[in-house]
Amino acid sequence: MKLKEIRLRLKYDFKVPIDVRCVSPDVFAGKGIDDIGNLQVYEGNRARILKDLFIIEGEVGKTPSETQITIEGGSPKLRWIGYRMNGGKISVEGDVGHYAAARMHSGIIEVQGNAGSRLGAKMEGGNVEVFGNAGDHAGAYYWGEKPGMGMKGGTIVIHGNAGSEIGGGMSKGTILVEGNVGQLPGIDMTGGRIDIEGDCEGKPGARMKGGRITILGRVPMILLSFYINNIVESTTIGPKKVRVEGPFYLFQGDVMANIRCGGRFYVSARSNPHLKPYEKFLS
């Protein structure tokens, strides 16, 4: 299906956060340019309308699935893009701020630049792809929520690096990071998978109760609440489950969070020779 495209071009460089949760195919579909231009947004704490901030051109489809929104330039001040999105596509030719794709249900979001914190927070479906870096808490829950209240479906692919606590509290879905990540990936996760092609700063899988984490790069240490289960020759990564050769140490845990040790943690043996002493516990 060929999507009808509407383009938003920034009128000036934004200096304060811009709440643009209305920028979604769900909201735009079936509307004319004038109606879209009069949608309310916030520049800081000041109520504005969309056409005050953007030059708006093109047309939208009758339904969200027929609509593509392209944002020319992008800005790290743009927050909540694609909030609760349910079909269609958003393409950002630059950066986005915090909470992009938050609570997303379906559709596609592509970011050619970097993304802020909580990318895909609590998302339930759809596909998000970031060609730069992402901040902390990608695919995670909100502060104070229980395990399992984070990402519940869909895929997030980050071609650069990501921050700390990615996948926090996730229960389903896939996160692939081709670069490095900060501390505590997969904290409180109950299901789903997190695959990291680069290094991790530390403490992966803290308090995890289920799901799986794979790290191809270096991990400084393994939390003491994990135990080694096996050495496997290969595993798979990413939404396409591409097979990668090992060997990999397979750890189970987090035993302090779940007596059944439902979480699985694969870590490259070649990238982590300092973990070799764990092998004696398999004999």
C-alpha cells in the first residue's frame, strides 16, 4: 500500500521542550491541512497550535494505516512523537526527544538521528528503528511501576549506542542494540529479549524474572545472583533471530528475584576471557 505523505518542517530552532503527542497518524488521518495545523501543542508550558511551529505540506490518508508523517530536520526538543500510535508511519529526518513511540500499539517509526530517553516506553507493538543513539530506559516502564509493566510487544532496533536500564520491566518484545549500552539492561524484566552487539557497562539482568539477554561484547562482571548453566556453541539475536557463533556462557538468574531462575543470560566467551573461572562450576 502506498502511503499518503504529509511533511512537517520546523519554522525555527526550538529552545524548550515541545509536547507533540498529537503528531501521530491516528490523529492526522482523515483531516485537512487546516485542521492539522490547528491541533494544540505545548512549547514549554505555553499552549500553541501546530502551524505556529511547523510549515505543513502534503496530505494524509483516510485511515492511520494509509498515512505517513515526515518531520524534516527533527529536534531533541520534540517529545512524545507517536504517542499511542496505532498504524501508519512516522519518519524523522533528524533527532527526537524523550518518549518517542511511548505506548505505541502498531505502525513504524524511523529516526534518522538520535532519540532521547524512554524510547518506546511501555510499547505494545509496532516497529521502531533509530539510526543514531538512544538515551536511557528504552522499552522500559515508568518510575515506580512493577516488573512486567514495561515493553509488552513490538521491536526496537538501535543502530548506535543506548543508555542505562534499557528494557526495564519488559514482558514481551525485542530490543536490539548494535552498539554499547549503559548499566542495568533488563532490570526487572519478566519476558522478551534484549540483544546487545557491543559492550555493557555492568549489572545486566538485575532482578530479572524471565526473558533473555544476549551480549556479544564485554561485561565487567556477572552479578553474584546468577549461576552458570552451560556453554553453548551459538545463539540468535535480533527480531530476525540471526544466528551468531559462540561459544557463549549461559547464565541463569536472577536467583534473588525469582527462586525458579527464569531469566537466561548469554555472554560471549571470546569477548570475556575474565569469566573463564566460571567453567569450573560446570564440571
